[in-house]
Amino acid sequence: MIIDFHTHVFPDNLAPRAMEVLAAGIDNLYPPVSDGTLAGLLHNMDKWSIAISVVQPVITKQPQFKKTNEWVASICSDKIMGFGAVFPHTDDYKRDIDFVVSLGLKGLKFHAEYQDFCVDDLRMLEIYDYALSRGLILLHHAGFDPAFLPPFHSSPQRFSKVVQAMKGGVIVLAHLGGHQQWSDVEKYLAGSNVYLDTSMGFDYFPHEQFLRIVEKHGTDKILFASDAPWSNAKSEIEQLRALPISDDDISAILSGNAKRILNLISG
């Protein structure tokens, strides 16, 4: 069984324009592997034997909040699980988080660059704390994003402060804790109480460095993810399976750890 913990889709009427704008914003650096629709994601899942994908929305304006979260809830199925999203600059984060919980969504997706905040801001710590108290998982974009200029708001150093401040719950950092900042991941995050997903990973980070991070961090806190449609999950899976990691550990990365934190199994 394979669970892809980090994917993106858009409503059919919005997908063509969303994909065009996002691709242009990164100068077409990452060629998409689908058209950004739910049907496109499901097609690739079936082709690549992915059992479940977790959809991670990002909202950049408060008026998007209700409709986006309701849409994600509406597409959930035995193959699709959904996180919600809140606008960090909302006038009432508790109200908004409670609404996400009421929809049965599993967590919250944050992107500090698109949403214009620093991950260790005091207000954000308050938002995280409340969301975690409501049982939500937090997933953050981490590190470099080609649509923005440095310094980035989601560095491993900043996340280390977040991890120290939070006293419980599940926090997941995308791109192995910081895209193109993996030396800082080794220094500041490896071994800490945070999950790292592998999205946009195996074509970018040195495999030897990945193995060092995994050894220090523990395979029980690594989650397979692709960032679809911006990365090819098939290639990512093949590269993971080719590494000198035990079958049990690969199974944990591909699905076991995700099953545990998504409450798909006990323990």
C-alpha cells in the first residue's frame, strides 16, 4: 500500500487557469504530471498503484476559506483524504479552525511564502497550538520556492523554534524539512519531534544526505509524498525503493507512518 501525503488538485473549472498561473510563476521549472484536476490525480494513482492521496489546499485570501474547505471535503473518498486550510491573517482563527474540524478534514496546510507569514511568528504559534489542540495535523511548505526570492519564511532554523514551542501533536514539514536547505535540516531538525515528507525530493536532494537524515531522524517520522502534480510519484517511489533501506522501513515510509498519524490503524 502506498499513501501520497502531499498532493494538490483544483476544481475542474479552475484547474486550467490555476495550473497556467502557477507554472508561469516558477518559469515552468517543474513540468506537471497531470492537469491539476481530481480526475488527473486519480488516473495517475491507479497507474502507479497509489492507494490514497492526501490533498493539501492553500488559500491566499480570506474569501476563499469557506468554499475551498467545503470543496476539499466534498471530494474525500476511500482514495482521497483532505486537509483544510486557514488564512493566517484571519480575524478569528479559532472560528475558522473549528469549521475545518466540523468538515472532518484531517489537518491544515500552510505555505508561508504564498500566505505571507514567518512560520515562527508568535501569532502563528497561537494558531498552531489551537489547531493541534483540536486534533488537526499541520503540514508546512518548507524551504526554497522558485516563485519567491530569499530569505524564505520557512527555514529549518525557524521550524526548530516552532518544534520547541509546540508540546504535542503532529507537525509535518514538506520537502524533507526544507527544499534545497537540507544541510540546515541535518543541523536543526533531524532527530527532533517533527515529521518530514519526501515531496519534490529524490530528484533534488543527494541520496547520501537523505540516508544521513533518515538515520538521525528515524524512519518512523518520514512520510512518502510527491507534491503532485509538480513531481512524478512513480519516479520518487522507484528511487526510494532502490536505496539501501530495509523493506520494513520502506513500508513504513510509503504508508505505515501515514496510516498511524491519519488514524487509519491503531497504535
